[in-house]
Amino acid sequence: MRDATAPQAPRAAAAPVMFLRVDARRAHGRALVQLLRERAIEPREVELQRARAVIRAEVPLARLPGVQRMIGELTDGSAHTMS
């Protein structure tokens, strides 16, 4: 049984997280990973296929705005993003 008068530890606020998936030409893979890391987004998985690179990451919602635009600019609009 918990003592009602005992101090409780403060709870950390949970930040909303989105899942990001980027599918781009393999030639753009390394630059895309660097771009994400510059925005403090650490890829969880990088899958290199014959001609494609698929990058998956969990992104705090606060860091997501502008990422799709930056990916589009880096890949000349050839990458597909899902979040």
C-alpha cells in the first residue's frame, strides 16, 4: 500500500513521436542519413537494396517540420517519404 503523504517523483512529459520512412535512390542514401543526423534525427534502420535506400527513423514531432522539403530538395524530388 502506498503512503499518500510520501512525495512522488515528477513524471517526464512524453513528446509525440512520428515514424519516418524515406525511400530514395541508393546514391542519395549516405547524404540523407547525414541530413537527418544534422537535424538530430538518428535513423533506426538503413536498408540498402540494389538500387534503393530505405531509411526508417522515429522523429520527435517538433523536429519533423521541414524534413520532407529538405529531403525533396536533396534528392531532386525523387525520394518518397511517409510519416
